[in-house]
Amino acid sequence: MWAGAALLSVGALSPAHAEDKPVYRCPGNLYTDALTAREARDKGCKTLDGAPITVIQSPPRASSGAARPAPPGASQGERVGSDDQKARDSDARRILEAELRKEEDALAALRKEFNDGQPERRGDERNYQKYLDRVNDMKAAITRKEADVAALRRELGKFGANR
């Protein structure tokens, strides 16, 4: 298969067309007539003699923006009751708050270990560059964790506006 088209040796091209441009079979089961003889030789392609090629288009794939099937038990256009939505929002808020606490604790631990850019050296860091690499990794980890905490706070802020 190549670029969504399956190539089969069936015999649909006219002999005149097959003589105009040779068709090459390249490694990886790639068939093409877009190469020069030299390019084909350099890539290890072989000429197909007397074997006409037919191109069959594969069926189109569904795009990522296609509608997804509704979950079981929910019909199209069905609205969730006010009490059910409040319960879902409450559950989501509780989960986000727990996740935020966990991330804030992890951030505090990272900052404590980082010690304002002067973490303690380990025994395996006799090479100063290893120490500097670990300090840089710690800075990056703190930055990622701060971004995670900020994202969780933004999500919780959405629930605060709905109250």
C-alpha cells in the first residue's frame, strides 16, 4: 500500500503507456514510475517488465472531525437534568481540587529539594557537570509542575464562575 492506493499486477495499463515510462518496484514494496533509471538503480529498485500495474483507490478514511457515536443510554439532543449536572460538576470539582493539592505538594517538595538553585550534591555527582545537569532537570521539572498547577487552577476557576 502506498499513499492510500493499493497497487496490483492485474493488467489495466495500455502497453503503449507501460513502454513510455518504466515502472519500478523499490524496497518496501513501493511501486513508482516517477524515478529516472539512475535514481532507481541507486535506491535498489527493479524494473517490472511485462507486468502492467493497476491502481485501486482505498476507501476514504473518516476524518477526525467526524461525529462520534453517542454513549449507550444517551440519545441525541437529550439534556441532563439540573440535579444530575450539579452532581457531575461537584464530582469534577472535587477531583480537580484533590489533583491540585497533590500537584501543589509535589511542587513544594521539588522546590525544597531545589533549595533556591543550590541543591545538595549527591555521592554519584563527583563530576560537576552531572550536578549541573541535575540542577537544570530540576528547574525544568519545577517549571512543568508550575504549569500543571496553573492549568488546574484555571479549570477550577471555571467552576467558581458557575456557582
